[in-house]
Amino acid sequence: MTTVPTVTLNNGVTMPQLGFGVFQVSNAETSEVLSHALKAGYRSIDTAAVYGNEEGVGQALAEATVPREDLFITTKLWNSEQGYDATLRAFEASLAKLKLDYLDLYLIHWPTPARGLYVDTWKAFGKLLADGLVRSVGVSNFQPEHLRQAIDATGVVPAVNQVELHPYLTQEPLRAFHAEHGIATEAWSPLGQGKGLLGDPAIAEIAANYDRTAAQVVLRWHLQLDNVVIPKSATPSRIAENFDVFDFTLADADVEALSALNQDQRVGPDPDAFNQA
Ligand code: NAD
């Protein structure tokens, strides 16, 4: 069985560098999809309250034979539950749906800056960490300004910032901020949601040189940049393909060529403007 490399977070907790995302997997199909992912070797699973499949994830984990300590489970607090007390309640609800007694990583899903609640929310995350209910706490879709505000108010540095990141959106300034503050960069939509990115001729050419698929080359690019990645697929062959990325290495020139595809092009919302509750 392949051992996935880990990154060591700023509190000493280790996190698998490759995990499995379950966005847009229905609650009903989650159990089957996750059984394929666990069989392929994934041990890190990324869900969110708003995905509506925490119960499906919990069911799959309860049925799996993998020991709890070998798993790394992440979920996220949805925007409507921000605020100190609401966060603590939402955390309990997520934990119950997941049928777990602790989480490995809990994230604030979006800062929703216009609502002005993410600092209070982050204080509640500090309590969950201090109470031992989560092994690590982080954020998602935070820009440097949001990170600064959260850190300055609490002294707690997020272990992770999970952001949209792929060769069309390389997020260089944000990654530099993370490096400076000891925050791990986790890439969501690491394959650009499989849309135009995986059909890019430059990626196809590099993939052909390594006799690999475009998805595998893009995942390798992430790994060699030290990003944590959580690709999603509901197709068993692709679930296995996306895990089969540990027996080849891209030359530095190819890593650079992939980075040079950056267009600052998002597939998802702009975190500064997204304030949906
Ligand atoms: P992704 O980049 O992982 O792309 C997934 C899609 O790419 C699949 O639905 C499929 O169409 C295609 N695909 C997957 N493997 C392929 C392969 N080997 N060959 C060809 N096509 C392939 O996009 P995503 O699902 O948006 O992101 C991954 C995970 O990130 C999500 O499941 C979720 O856990 C997380 N996420 C987080 C946020 C956030 O705001 N924090 C937002 C979006 C996603």
C-alpha cells in the first residue's frame, strides 16, 4: 500500500498531502464513493456542512475497517453558522453527523467579510482546539487581510488555509504569505474542476512526455509545490488514477511551465465579494 507523504502543520499535527474531496457527492452515493477511495488508499477526507453529505461520510467511516487514528477528517463551518455560540453548536452537529468524537481539522468555510463575524468565529475555533475536540483548526478562502485580523485578535495562527488553486490560479502572493506565517496551503478544485484546464495543450504535452494523464501531472505539480491537494471524483478508475502519483517526479522546468499557465482565473467565487449566509 502506497504511503502518502505528509505535511507537518504549525502545531505538529501531520496531515496527508493527498486527500479526497466530496463536494457535489450526494449523501446517498457518498458511502459507495468513499469505499472506493479508502480501497485506493486515501485516508484524508474533506467534507463540509454545506455539502449535505456529512451523514454519508459518517456512515462510510463507521462501515470501514480503517482505524480512526489512520484517518484525517476535515469538515467546514458554513457561513450561516458564524459567530461564537453558533459555531460551537454547528460543530457539535457536524461531529454527530460524522459519528466522530473528534475532528482532525475544522475550517471556517468562507470569511464572508461584509458580515464581520469571522474573528468571533475564530475565537470559538480556539476554544474547540483548547478543549481537544479538534486536533487542528484552519480557515478556507481567507485573503491575507482576513488572516491578519484573525491572528491579531487571538494569537492563534490557522494551521491551514484551503483555497482555490490550480495552474490557472497559482495564488503566488497568498502562498508567500502562508510561507511567511507557517500556514499550510491546501488546494481546492486542484484540477480546476476538470473543465478547460485538463484539456490544455501545454499540459497534454507534458503528460505525454511522462506517459501520464493531465490530471496526474497537475496533481504532481501541486505535490512538488508542497500544496495539500484534495481532488474529487465519483468514478472508481479516476479515484485510483488521482492516487497513482507517487512514482514519478516532474522536472523543475515542467513545474515552472505549469506555473507559467497562471491566468489568475477562478472557477469559484471571489472570497472578498462572497458574503452569502
Ligand atoms: P476538482 O478540481 O477536484 O475537480 C473534480 C472534477 O474533475 C470531477 O468532478 C471530474 O469531473 C473531474 N476529474 C476528476 N478526476 C479526473 C481525472 N482523473 N480525469 C479527468 N477528469 C477528472 O474540483 P472540486 O471537486 O471542486 O474540488 C475538490 C475538493 O475541494 C472538493 O470535493 C471539496 O472537498 C473541496 N472544495 C472546497 C471548496 C471551499 O470553498 N473550501 C470549494 C470547492 C471545493
